[in-house]
Amino acid sequence: MNEMYELLFEGVDKTDLFPMLEFILSKTNSHSEFTTMGFPVDVYHEKTDKEVVGFITKIEGGCIFIKRLTDLRVSDTSTISNLALRIVKYQDLFDIDMVFNYSDISVGLYYSKMSVLSG
């Protein structure tokens, strides 16, 4: 059985949206362009992440934009190899959520030289 998990940042203010996204992306090995449904591709395709976030914050009504992430580092020794990041807009707030499978979590063990020598 492959369990799915969701990490949710709920009610993010639009002024915090890009800094949070930028921080999350800085912890990944790679990521895709944003995708969505209901907007012409030229509106967001081949735009920088900052331009896409600016576009999202100006949309009237709700929307969902999705980006695929690879190798998100959650600690010095732990990663999530494959996950989807979604930005969900509702009213004037945003949710950033990340969805991933349990099998994509890799937890490494860290041994310091001192603990090996003293043990």
C-alpha cells in the first residue's frame, strides 16, 4: 500500500507567496514550469516563477497552479524524491500544498565522527 501525504501552508498572504515559493524551490534539485487549466498557455508558459506568482495574485476569483518538484531536501539527510506543489487561490488568500507518496521519502542516517569514536 502506497500512502499519500499532504503538507499544507494555509491562508498565505499574497505578500508572502513568492518568498515562500522561492524558499521551497531553493531546497529542490529541479522543478517543472507551472501548469494549470482554464488559462491560455501563453499567459504563464515560459514565465519566471516570480512573473507567474504576480499573475496568480491578480486573477479575479479562484485558481490552482501546479508544479512538479524533484528531490526536496527536508533536512541534511532526508529528501522527498517526487512531489506536486500546488498554489490554490481563494478570496484574497492562498494555500501552498505539497502532495507526495510515502515511498518517495528517503531518510538517511547521520553519524558524526565524534559519536563513532566515543561509542
